[in-house]
Amino acid sequence: MRNKKIIIAAFITLSFVLLCFSCASSANKLDQKSINQIVTDIREVEKESNEKGYYAAKRGIEAALYNIDHPELVRALKDIHKETLGSFLFVALLACYSGDEVYFHDARNAAKLLSKLYPEYKDLPADVEEKISVIKEKRKKNEARVTAQRQPARQHQLVRPPSALQQPAQQPAVRQQTEWQQQPERQQTVQQQPERQQTVQQQPERQQTVQQQPERQQTVQQQPERQQIVQQQPERQQTERRPPEQEQQPNIQQYDPESDFMVAKQGGGKSVAITGYAGTKRTVTIPSMIQGLPVTGIMGRAFIRNTSLTGVTIPNSVTSIGEGAFKLCTGLTSVNIPNSVTSIGDTAFEDCIGLTGITIGNGVTRIGNMAFSGCIEITNVTIPNSVTSIGKGVFNGCTSLTGITIPNSVTLIGEYAFYDCADLTVVNIGSSVNSIGRGAFSGCISLTSINIPDSVTFIGSEAFRDCVSLTSINIPNSVTFLRQQAFAGCTSLARINIPNSVSSIGQQTFTGCTSLTSVTIPNGVASIESNTFSDCSSLANVIISNSVAFIGPEAFRDCVSLAGITIPGGVNNIRQQAFAGCTGLASVTFQGIITSANFHSAAFPGLGDLRGKYLAGGAGTYATTAPVGQSSVWRKL
């Protein structure tokens, strides 16, 4: 009997091993059709810059990772441009600000696939994990700030939070706890920089070097004391030769030694680009010529995590700044980008938390995704007329930014471009902008008003979510779609004008707009989606156009100030909880016929026998006496 059990156990074990081997073998047998489908799915993100393209690429990336050991698939994947996977990764990271864990998973997958395909991205998964932790902390902080802003007792104090420059112990401390907590060596490096601490509080180092930066003469003229210091030291300025003990304050009129820079030849050997920096100086002047060739670019990650760098001068020969070139240069305080530069790469200055001033040259046409994300000390930025698009998350988390002017040359404001810019009070949008991306101004809690030009046709989901100080907004006739949560949580929004050009209003578009008192649904809108006006506690007047046929679940939930409403004849479907919690509702006029099947039994929950009386009595006005509740008896007038 015992031998029989042993034989049976051995047979089961062998069967399991053979099954695993069979599965592994079948996994490796990936036909060409499947490979082509995976590649096609991933490339959809290039063709469709919307949810369809995103989810196709997501599906392709997951399939690619599952079959990553297949050599034919790897060869096919390498034919896909790196920027395609990079674009998906950026979108996933930006979508992470919505708080949905699914997007964290997507970002990790994209980073993992890039690291497996290209050796130079081997550190990308760790970088993405670090970024995700920062996003989670930002999201948590923003939610806490919005919650506090909604409290009447503290509303006046939080409408315009003080600049991070005035409270250096608060904003940087949050970032130190999130990004640097896992990197003690970086934390120690930053703590050993007393000059930077003084820069945040008193900025004496910038006073001493201001005479070396002619681009900032205007700033000097506005500060008489500093101007006097500069004027009283003409001899020192001419005779100083950078002794070793003063190496931290070099004469930046002279180029740093070529040996300090690592370069790579470009353009068939006719020019070079900076690939790295081996020097130790805190203020760096990049030469215009190295090895007898012009310096035309600063390549990706060239100065990344150089925490001792406080200033950099870029020569007029440079035309491009690569991806992550100065990322995490936490000591960098000012940068002047010359007119020769045409492109600022993705994440070029991301998380430069000491950067207070940035001058963008008139030659720049593209500002890459998240180029200045997390630069919490920047207070003002001038975008030149040469720029045509503002990438995704460009100024995301710039919590001290107070004003921005978007020139007429810009046609696109990318997703989460100004997300969580807590001090932003003034935004001027140029007349050529046609699209405001998802979450573009979400969390801008100090923004009181904004003028949307007639050129805008698209307002993305969450575009102005949690702009708790926004009191009014005019939507131009050019807009045709309002995506979900576009104005959700705008607790001070009292007036909104929805033009007749709008044909679609997304879910939760105005949910939580507690100050909104009246709204008109224009002709052309076919449906009021779920939670569109839920929790609009001050909403007392609603006009629904005849074009509306569908009122979705919880569309007007908890609109406690709504005393009466007219359901036009075009409405033929009212879903569950549509008017739940509307405790002030005492009069409802039905102008058409709604069948029992399309009139959900819980459409007016807690409001007595209204549904039954309508189904029995048909079109007309029905009223009840206060208080409105479960036992309310309605009668047809």
C-alpha cells in the first residue's frame, strides 16, 4: 500500500513537471502574427493620443513583458522608437496623479520593458519607483491642502499660501522626507551645503556672483544694495584669477577647462555634445568649443544629481538640452537658456528644488514633458513666443509659481502641465491654444479666475479639478466637449456658462461645486452623465434642454437646495439615485412620457410616492408639502 502511494505521488509530480515544461515551450512558440500584434498595439500610442491609444499600448507592453524571452519579439520591439515607450511612460506617470493604482502598475511595466530592451535604461525602474513615491506624497499633500481649503474657518488663510521662499522649512522638508529618505548619501550631501541654505534665506552667494551674470542685469538694477556692492569692486572683478580657496566663486567670464567635460561627437564629427561633467566647481561655464569643435548640445543626464552645482552658463552654440540633463540638481539656483536653444528635453530640470529663476531663450520651440516639474522655488516664468506646445507636466508641482503667461504661439497645454501649482493666481492663455489637457490646472488652489480663449475646442478631464478659489469661468462657443471631473471640487465656483456648442458633458464634471447656484444644460447635449452635479449643495435652479434624453445615476445627488425641476419631454430614461438626497425638492414637472422600465425605481429615493404617482397620472406637475421625505405624498396639480 505504501509503495502504491509513492508511485501515485511520483506520477503526479512527473505530470506536473511535464505540464510546466509544456507551458514553457508553448510560451516560447510565439508566432509572427502575435509578434506583429504586440508591436502594433504598442505603436497605437503614437497614432492615438487618447485613451484608445493608451490602453492598446498598455496591452502590448504587458504581452511583451510576458514573452520577453522570445528572441524574435525582442528584435521586433527594438524596431519601435524609444520615444514611443517613453511617451507611454510619461503618460502613465502623469496619470498617477489621479491616485489610481492601475497607472502605477503601467508605469512600472513600461520602465521594466525599456530596461530589458536597452542597457542604458537599466536604472529606469528604480528611478520610476522613486518618482512614484514622490507622486504619492504630492497627491497626499494636495488632498490634505484641498480638504483644509474647504473648511470655512481656514478658507481665508489658505486661499493664497505663502511662498516656499518665505517658509523654507515646509516645502523642501516634504520633498526631503519623500525623495531623500531612501538615499542617505544624497541627504547628507545636501545637508553639508550651508551656502545653499543661505541662498534660500538670504542668498548672499547670488549677490556675490551677480556681477558675473550679465543676463541678470535687470535683476541687479532692481536691487540697489546689491548693485552698490558690484560697483564698489571693479578692481577685484578685473584682477581676480580664481585662487583655489575661492574656487566656489569662479570668474565665469572664463570657460572652465575642457578636461572637466565628457563629450561625444555629433553631426559626422563636426560638433560635440556634453555627456557628463567631471569637475568639482559649483558654478560651471560650459565652453563653446571643445577639442576644436563647437558644443551644440547637452545630452541626457549629463549633470544629473549634481547636488553641488549652483549655477550654469550655457553658451550660444548649444541648440538642445537633453532628457534629464540637470534632473535632481538640488543646489541649482538659476539658469539662463540662450536664444540658440530650440528644444528643452523631457525632465531636463525636474526636481531642481533650489531653482528660483529661469530664463528661456526666444529660440525654444518645445518644452519637454515634466521639464521643470517639482521646481518648488520658481516664482515666475516667461514663456517666449517661439514655443508652440507646453508638454505634459512641465510645471507640475511648482508650488511657488504665482503667474504664467502662455503666448499666442502655443496651441497645446499638455496634461497636468500646471498640476498642484498652489500659489498660481494669474493665468493668461494665448489666443491660439486649442486644447487644455487632462489635469492641466488641477490643484491650483489659489487660482481665482481664468479666461479661456475662443480658440479652445477641448477641455480635458480634471482640467480645473480642485481649483477651490475659482469663482467664475466662461466657456467659449468653440468648446464641444467637457470631460469628466473638468471642474470637480471647485467649491467657490458660483457661476458657469455652458455654451450651445457643447454636445457632451462627462461624468462628475461639476461634482462638489458647492457654491454653484444655477446651471443651464444647452441644446445639443444628449445626456446628463452620472454624478455630473452631485454634491452641488447650493444648486437651486436647473434648466434642462429638450435635447437631453438620459439622466444618469446620481446625476443630481445631494443637491439639497433644489426646490423644483422640470424634466423636458425629450427625457425618456432616468437612472438610479438620479435625485437621491434632494431633500428640498417639492415640485417636479414631467413634460413627456417615461416608461416604467426606463424610470428606475430608485430614481427619487426617499421622496415618497412620486414615481408611482407619475406612472399613474402621466405628464404634468407634481408637488408635495414639506418636509420632503420617505413618507411624502405627492399630488398632481
